[in-house]
Amino acid sequence: MSKNFASDVLRRAQRIVVKVGSSLVTNEGRGLDEAAIGEWCRQLAALSRQGREVIMVSSGAIAEGMKRLGWATRPHEIHELQAAAAVGQMGLAQMYESKLRENGLRSAQVLLTHADLADRERYLNARSTLLTLLKLGVLPVINENDTVVNDEIKFGDNDTLGALVANLVEADALVILTDQRGLYTADPRKHPEAEFVSEARAGDPALEAMAGGAGSAIGRGGMLTKILAARRAAGSGASTVIAWGREADVLTRLVAGEAIGTLLVAQTAKQQARKQWMADHLQLRGAVTIDDGAVQKLLQEGKSLLPIGMTAVEGEFSRGDVIAIRDARGLEVARGLANYASAEARLLCRKPSSEFETLLGYTAEPEMVHRDNLVRTR
């Protein structure tokens, strides 16, 4: 891997997910670090002014709640953790809103659980919300919804959440800000001879052997969770940087191409990864037949599939399922993610988007399959 290629990964990134850990946000549990949060928000605003789309995934709600409640140690009972999160979330959201506003950015709070991303329809709803916020120039601040999670649905650490959000919005890069410089070949606190890893391939099994175990008493994640998060993010084509969160101008220097922290490079391009997944989908829930004009727009012009070009719907499928797109002769020309369920799609055949609300009572998307969620098979 050349130095020029490595530096280009962040420099070319247009959509970036930044994850910051509890120990940084709360200054090792002493309370929200206003100066540090203000500094990250200043850098996020600088990235936004460059035309980049940025999403912040922030830990810290439980740690801030513990401080406000006067608890010295992290509780084990789930209802106490939920209570701490509910208390701390108020201060966390207020701090980000205040600091981002000072830097000319509007913000939105988004709380997610694993169930939101495991359910295909809720996954698409979350994706649509986040992409709409970005389109409106609003910076989403995301945290796990710790006030309602239980052992079955919790992410367990916000490194995983950061990777899932990167997958959700098809980010170009995931930046994990932590209290360590990056990855070493062994724990440098125990092994002074350990060497720093400046760059590697995301998903390389050797990285997991290098990573240590648990994180701090305040946070849940250690270096291993960050390595696993990078592997997960790479599945959708996002490369990951693990860097010290208190490094001066860390975000702006990264996107300028400076080598900071550990860069874990995804081996598959973003669009290639997504479209390969759809192309390899073996269990299609249904299909839509389209007219010759729609075929031309899809294959020749690279357009989205609009319901007005659909002539028939086959099978029973839900919003978010992968469906086949066939021409008038029944030959598959493409496949993609359906924005409407089969029952709704049947009502929308040959209809313009102006009639969707009358027919359905609402409008989800103007397209049946957006071009970003569509892969040609012919």
C-alpha cells in the first residue's frame, strides 16, 4: 500500500462517521469535557464547510448520568444503567447542540438500538432519516438508546454502533477517536518493545491477536472492539482510522491527508461491496415488470426505477427486500432494494409520485428502487 494511497483514503472521503469514546467525552468520568467537545465540534464544522457530510457517534450518556447521580462505579443492574443513561442523555445532547450551534451547525439527536438495524424496515427508516438530515445540512449526533436496551438488543459498545452507522449510511470512512494513539503489536503498557501499526488491512486476523482486552472502567470497548468495528465497516467499503482524540486538529489534519493514528483500509470499494451483495442475493422475495422506456432509463441512463414505469408486481415482499426487475419479456435486467412493499407497489404501478399520498396516505420515497440501491444484471 503506497503512502499516497493511504493519505488519499481520508482526503477523498465525502461522508464520514466520527465515533468518540466515553473516557474522552467525560474526561475519565469526571463529567462532560466542555472544552474537548467544543474542539471536536469546531473541527466537525470545518469539515462541513469543506462540503463533507459528517455524523457523530458519541458515547458518554451513562458516564455523565453516573456523575450527575453521584455514582463512583458503573452499576451492573440494567435498570440502573438505563436510569443513568436517561439522566446523562439530557446533558450530552445539550452540550453537543450548544457547541455545534456556536460553530454555525444545526444538530439532531438520534438514538438507536440493535433492533432498529436488525429489522429491515426500521433499518431503512433510520437510513432515510439520517440521509435527509445530511441533505438538510444538519449534523446527526447518535448514541445507543441505553434508556430502553436490554441484554438482547444492546450493541454493547459504541465502536460497534459506529461501524453499523457507517454501513447504514454507506460512509466512506469511520474515524474512531480514543484515548490511545492507535494500534500497537502488543499492549505498550506491558510490552515496551511493542511497535506502532500505522496502517494495515481491515479484517486481517493478525490484528485481533495484537489487540488487548477490556477498555477503561468508564467505557465498555477496548482496542479489540475497534479492530472488529473496522472489519465490520470494511464490509460496506468504509476504511477506519483509530486515533487519539486529544491530538490537535485530528479531524481536519486527517482529511487533509496527514497520517495520524492507525489506518485500517477496506479492501472493497463502497459501491462495489453494496452492489455485489445485491447481485449475489439468492433469495429474491418478488419482482416487478417494467416497460421498455423504464428499461432504457435504468440501463442506458443510470436512472432510478419510478413506479410510473412499472406494469406488474409479482410475489409478496416488504420494504427493504431485494427484488428482481424484469423487462416485458420476463428477463431480469436489474435488482435492488424495494422502497415499497408488494401490496403498495401494486397500487403504484403506472402512477406518478404526485398521486402516492392519495393512494397510500403517505409518501416514503418517489422511487420504487433508488439508483444507489440498484445493480444491473444485464
